[in-house]
Amino acid sequence: MNERAGSWLPKLQEVGERLAEEFVSARKPQTRSDLPQPHELRASDADRERIAQVLQDAHADGRLQLDELEERLGVLYSARTLGELAALTTDLLPADQQPLNLDGRPVSAIFKQEKRGGRWVVPAEVDVTAMFGTTKLDFRDAILQNRRIVINATLVFGGLEIHVPEGLEVIRVAKDKTVRLTKQPTEPGAPVIEVRTTNFAGEIKVKEPPRRKRRW
């Protein structure tokens, strides 16, 4: 063999990801949703401030000239949607460091680790595949498009790690059996993450914030 040791891994990952996409598409019912796309969601003042900080940092280290900064700040404070905000920083930071993540594609980890977190827009359904790898979903600073988020998880010798803020409940549904994965109490009507699993030697972990100490 002339191939270097380990050179087969990227090819195996590519094949695995393609098979995972086909599997998810085959089992997922075709549904129509009237929810807006992530880039169509209305921007908040907090989101504008995130973008403004990135622009100011880029000006401070010379990546943006003063006139460019003023132009982008003008667009920033007149913008209405997250898509308009996200476009202002695409040439300033790598994709995994962007202050807004509007990527609604499935999360796949084939012989590797994949993470979705930060200020990301969570669609009503998220497809996750972990084959000999680990997927991490961090909801602590996320924007939920629905009060009930469904994660369709395919785990084959893989793991799913979920980080949640206080007040967000996580349940697992498998073979018509429902198990609550979060331990801390939530208010009635609180947002829920429902994990539906196709599982073969896979593992799900939920990371919650430390329990608050009761004041007397």
C-alpha cells in the first residue's frame, strides 16, 4: 500500500456523512413549515451589540478603515433581520467564530467531533448523526424557533452531548418510552427539547447549570 496511514479517514468520513444524509432523508417525513427561515428572524438590540463589537474590534486592529466602519454601523443600526446582521461580519471572522450562526443544516460527526453552539438559531427539528464520533449541541445562548425542539438523533457507537440553560427541559423518546433527562425542575409550559433516537451503542449526556443555592 502506498497510502499513508490515516489517509483513508477523510474518505471514510465523507462516505459516512453522505450515507447519514441519505438515511435521515429516507426516514424523515416531508413536512411543510410556516416558520420563518433563520435569516428572516427579527434582530434584537443585544444581537446588534454583538455585531457592533466585532466591527469595532476589526477597526481597532486595522481590518476595517474608519469609513468602512461607519458604513457598516449605519447598516447595522437600520437592519431588521438576523440575516442582515450576519452579512456584516462574514469577511471578518472564520465561520466557527461568527457572532451569529444561521446554519440550519444537520449536524454530523463521522469519526470526529462536531459542535453547534454560540448564538445560533435552532430550527424546530434538528437532525444529528454521530458514528464513532461526538456531537455537541449548546443551547445556552441559542435562539429557539419553537418552544418544542425535536432532535432526530442517529447514534452508532457515537455520542450526543447537550448543554442547556436553566429552565430548559430535555426528554428522550425511544420505542414509545419517554424519559426525562434533565434533573432540575422547570416551570409549566417551559421550552422542551425532545430527543428521538435511533441508537446502536450510543450515549446521550445532558449538561445543566449548577443548582442554585437556596437563600433562607
